[in-house]
Amino acid sequence: MLAFIKLAYYNGLLTSGHSSVVERLVANEKVEGSTPFARSNIKEFMSDLADKKCIPCEGNIPPFNSDEIHKYLKKVDGWDVLEDKVDGFHLIKNFKFDNFLQSQEFVNKVGEIAEAEGHHPDLWFGWGYARIKIFTHAIKGLAESDFILAAKIDQITNV
């Protein structure tokens, strides 16, 4: 069995750790925000993004490539990038709360932002947690508006 696992790993059937190229880039490269001093500047970057407005996408632009994703990922706090065959690259983040009511209030605030921005994330929530997935459906990937929405959502929890 161990030989099969090793063979599957080397043939790319099994992976460990990070699930996307972008995550491996962020994990293996010293990025801005990786030191306490640099992380103190992340609120400035988030503020810059949060001050922008999401632009509706009708599919007439290409999704961000790995370099662009990496550049923008440094500007938001704690979001992961995953990739799947259906949605392409997407942002995802888990939030923890003390009870159901706090989770529900958070999700309602996210909904208000989403409506104001015309950009709607996938939301899951329950007792003590919320999970948000953001991507641009029309291009099956990530664009600047996805990171803008992530920065605006982070402002809810960083108040």
C-alpha cells in the first residue's frame, strides 16, 4: 500500500499541503505581509481595495493569471486561493464566531455589501462559523472585483 501511495504521489495523483499553484507560491515565497512589520501595512492595502467599487463583469475580460492573483492576494488578509475544475481559481475564507446569532449578523452584513457592490459571493454559515467563497462566475476565475469584495468583507471583522 505504501508503494502505491508513493507512486500516486510522484505521478501527481496525490498532493499534500497546498492545493493550488498560487497557494504554493505564497507558502514558499517570502511575501509582503509575512513579517510583523510588513503585516502592519496590510490594513493600508486593504483600505485601498476597500475604497474601490466592484465592476460588473460580463465575461469580456480574462481571469487573473497566477502572477496577478499572487499580487492581489498580498493585499487581503487571511484569504486562501483554491482552484477547481468547475469554478477555476477562487478566494475562500473561514470566519469564527461565538454563537449562531453573530454568524447570522455577519452574513447579513456581507449580503448588504454584496448587494451594494453587485457582486455576490457563495456563503455558508451555522453555529459559530461562516465560510465565504468569492470568484467571478462570468470568467470562471478571479478579477480585481473579487479582491475588492474580500477587502470590504474584512472591514466588517476588523472594525
